[in-house]
Amino acid sequence: MKARLEKARSFSRRRTREGIDIDLFTKIVMEKIGGETLGKFYRERILNRKDLKAMTLFKPRGEITIEHGLFGYRILSGRDYIECDSEEEARYLKVFIEAGMNEVEVPKDRCYLRTVLSELEVLKRKNDEIVDIYLSSISSKKIREKLRHEIWQKIMRGDQSAD
């Protein structure tokens, strides 16, 4: 009996949710996305700079909008908001809020921010399209959101496999 229990423990358990193998699903999506992930872009093009400021982000509660006010720009979702120095900074933060990050480094140089922002938004859109194509086949909203969260964690880490 003891030998059987040890043998059973040696097999890795597959994380499944209502018949969907989460690890396999995320691995397939990551293979489709390839090496051009938002996480890789962030590490290579943003984190290697010296002129960065750290900003704490909120978890979105509904639609994320950018408003222009008296004191600059503001990014909003529900009751949460972040004051921004420019529209570019607000758009930059929106990308990372949508990706599920809690904290992000923002370049202080507005010209550089403007330069990388268009590439960042295009990359986010491409990653979103691939993720949405695969998730559209899943009918359960709860499972779809769990998988979306798992996939975006891997995209931001730059993982190529689901280990």
C-alpha cells in the first residue's frame, strides 16, 4: 500500500477546470503568441532605462477610461483613478492595468514615452487578439476570466512554456 501511495505522488497532477487543462491551454496560447510578448518588451525597452518612476496601479472595476481635467489627465475605473502628467502617460498606464499589473515603471522622458507607446499599444492589441481568439471557444465566463488571468501572467513574465 505504501509503495502505491508513493508512486501516486510521483505523478504530477494536471490542473483542470471543467475539463480544460489550464497548463496545456496556456502553453498553446503562449506558443501562438511567440517571443514578442508585452513582458519581454517591458523588460528590454523600459526597465533598462535610468529615468524611471514607479507607479502603483489599481485593479479595474469596469471600463477603463482616460479623462482630461483641469489638472491634467486621469485614468479611471469605477471609483479608482490615477492622476497622470500627460495623455501618453495615461495611455501607457492603461496598457498595464489591462494586463493585470500591480506596479509599473514609467519613463520620465516624455519623448521616449511617446516613442515606445505606439509599439506598446500595437503589441498589446496583438497579444489581446490571440488570447481572445482562444478564449472565445470557452462558454463559462468564470473559467474564461481565470484563463485570461493565467495567460496574462505568463505574457508579462515572458514565459514560453506552462511548466
